Amino acid sequence: MIILTVLSIHIYAEGYQVNVQSQKNTAMGHTGTGLLLGTSSIHFNPGALGFMQKDFEFSFGGTAVFSKVSYSQKGSNYQSETDSPIGTPFYAYAAKKINEKLVLGIGLTTPYGNSLAWEDDWAGRYLIQNISLSAIVAQPTLSYRLSDKWGIGIGAMVVFGSVDLNRALPVDGTVPGSVSMEGSTTALGFNVGAFFKASPQLSLGLNYRSKVTMEMEGGDADFTVPSALRIYFPSGNKFDAELPLPANLTLGVGYQINDKVTLAADFQYVFWDAYKELYFDFETNTSLLADSPNPRNYENTLIYRLGAEYKQSENLILRAGIYFDETPVSEDYLNPETPGMNKIGMSTGASYMLNDKLTVDLSLLFIVGLDRDASYLPANFSGTYDSQAFLPGVGLTYSF
């Protein structure tokens, strides 16, 4: 009987979150819930957007993700590395002041996704060979400044998701084969935040992004097997599956030491326990192709973030940050689809004002995964994993 274990993602952050929603925020360790760094507040804290100074602001940018995961097999010299394509997460925000207190905005971001490709004949090919997953979020947002100290905001998240996965099949345990699975879906969620300007120096923010359940129906499952076995793997088969995008609760603090230096800290709680299992329901089952529950049993985690900003001159702002991202993957469920490990991220960047309306934003993020030796018990597959990623990014901000 063929058991399909698929569709988990990795590398930009733990689990399958992608934390590069603004070059300014990325450069400061992805902090920003307790700050106003422009239109990126649409994602980080809609409550802060109501304090926007300019009448209109538009920003967009992208990041190139160069990543690698290594696997070493216990008790042997066997090693394998991924040869993943370059990831390209992006963002775009626009916001307009309706009056002195009300701001209308919209954001387009890619906060979830992954591209991961192992060698075709590697030891874990029956678990995963390659996967590409993307989730694009469109978020219309309203923010209202209640007073000189308080602001609130809410956004509706419309999520467009797709997946393309390939893996080898041990048909009858001897004859090689493969499966390719593709599908897309749309789901809804919300993003709500509150911002408090406690003093001219101190600001606080609280943000909650809801869980979004991606329910995929009628995905395409294509099997490549010897012709004699085609009856067991019918052409044109379909599948249903469900993947949760976890809720996030973030507390942020910003403190302006003087006219030049601002510090920030974010504490992000990720509700990964929503991901208990992955279940694929095939439209047509046979004696060799059965529906299968695949346990995940993710655990809730914390991300600790610190950032700093230094105003070098009227035209140049420098930034730096660091964070520690806990893995949600427990010891008995570490697999090459999601080789989860605790990660440290270190970032830097800058903004340069070309004129009074146009600014160039740069960021550079390096992520290192701490070596981890664990197993995926359902498939009796174990080993040691380590990872690293290099993410340069560039963006533009236009305001008036």
C-alpha cells in the first residue's frame, strides 16, 4: 500500500512562514509591531497606520532567497544537499489618508511559501524530491487614530495558495515510480492591531493575524509507473487536502533614545499546534493507492526579535537586527519535507532618500539553522540536518 506524505515547507523561517514583508523591517530583525515604519504597518500592525504623516505612500520590493539544506545519514558517510531554485518573495503596499484620523490601505505580500529541491536519487526520495508552494495575501485595510496616543486597525486577508510537489514511489517496494501533485485554492482570514504612543519616545503595539485554513479540492495527482501497474494508479486522479496557515500574536516595543537612535523588540507567538496532521483524500482508491493520514503534531513557538535604527544624516538611515526562531517540529516528526531546526537570523540594511518623495530601501538577511539530529518515526527515517540561507532585498518607497 502506498502512503503519501507530502506538503510541508521550509527555510525562510521555521515551519513555512516567510518573514520578509518589508526591507525596512527585515533590516531591523523583522521588528515593527511597535513602530511606524511606513505602509508595512498594513502587515505588521494595522493600528499604527493611522499615525502615517504623509498624505499618500506606496512601497514595493522583493528578496532573492539563496538557501541550502544538508542531510547526513547516521552510521555512514552518506550526505546529500538540496539544489533549490532561488526564491523570490515580494511585497507591495499603498496607503491614503482619508482625513486626519482615517487611513485606507492595501497590501500584497507572500508570508507563506517555499521552494525546496533534493537530488532525484537521494536517500529520502520516497518522502520528498521537490516542492514549490506559494501563498499570496491581498489585504485591504482600515486604520483609525482614536487620539494622539491610540490607534486601531483591521485588514481582511484574501489568500491565494498553490502547490506543486514531486516524489518517488516505491511501487510494491521494488519497481520505481513517481507522483506529481498540483493544486490551488483561496481562503480568508483577518489581521487586527492596536498601537499606543505612550510618550514621544515609547510606543507599543499588539498584532493578531488569524489562522487561515487552505482547503484544496480537486487537485491533480499524476502518477508515472510501469504500464502493467497503471490500473492501480489511474490517470486523471484527483485529491483533496487541507493545510493550516497558523495564527500569530505579536507584541512590539519601540523606543527612540534620541534624534538619531531607535530601538525595537518584538515577541511573536506562533500557533503551530493547528497543524496536527496532513490528510490526502484521493478521488479514486485502489489496493496500492489508499488515503493516508500523515502526523505532524507541530508545537507552538516563540520568535524573539531585536532591531535598531540609526539616522546617519537627513538622507541616510542605517539598520541592523537579530532574532531567534524556535522550531515547531518535535523530535519524532523531523522529516526532509520540513527539516525544522532552531534558527538564528542576522540582518542589516539602509534607506537612502533620493529626494523628498523617493527612497531606496535595502536589506541583507543571513539565516543559519542549528544542527539537528532526529527522526521521522512514521517512515523510520532519521539523520542530521543543517541549513543556511542568504537573502538580499531591495525596495522603493514613494510618498507625498
